[in-house]
Amino acid sequence: MSLYLLLAFAVLLSVLTGVLLAQLWKRHEAREVERKWQERERLLDRRGAIASRREVLRRRSRASREAAMRRRRPRLPGQRQRFERR
């Protein structure tokens, strides 16, 4: 009889431990999500410039250079390359 009682106590203890761990995990996940949202809001609310003026100008010049390269006609073998606009 005491063996069944001990077994029932062990099962009850493991169930209670599982419930406790599940609640702790849920609380941890909620804190983690809240921390991520606060970090995103902090990054969005920053008053300073995200990129310096030099970086912005460098990105603009790179974009215009890539656009100019796309406008050129593809060169076929044996043809001279022309630098005219379409």
C-alpha cells in the first residue's frame, strides 16, 4: 500500500514541478518580448541621424552609378563600345 502512495506522491510532485516550470517559462518569454519591443521603440525614437551625411551621399552616388550601368546596352563580341544614351 505504501508503494502506491509513494508512486502517487511522485507523480503529483512531477506534475506540480511541470506546472511551475511552465509558468516560469511563460513569464520569461513575456519579459523577453517586452524587452525586444522596448529596444525597437528606443531605436525608432532616436533623435540623432542614423547615417552620416557622407554615408548618405556615398549611397546616392552608388545608386546613380548602378542605374547608369543598367542603361547602357550590352556589348556584343566584336562590337565597339558606345557611350551614348538610349
